[in-house]
Amino acid sequence: APWEMGFSYGRGLQAAPLAVWGGDPANVEAAKQAYFQRARLTGAARRGEYSMEMASVAD
């Protein structure tokens, strides 16, 4: 196509960190790390470099 297609990765970025955090202030740092990992994975997906193996290693 002559244009770039976009896609929202919002849920993919938010789900894991929210699950890790669970509303507990003690889990904030772990939730941040989960967010950073999801951001790396969604960046790889955006570049067409994502594979399911990357996600299983990350979790």
C-alpha cells in the first residue's frame, strides 16, 4: 500500500503491567518492569520483528 497502516497497541502495553501491579503499591517496580518489557515487544511488533518466542521468554 502507498501508506503506512497503524495499529493501537494500548491493551498489549497495559494488560501485563496492570496484572502485575494489582493495585498494590509494593508491586509498582515490578509493574514498571513489565511495562518496559511489553514496550520492547510492541516495538518489535511495529518493526515486524516480533515472534511468539520473544513473549514466552519475556513472561
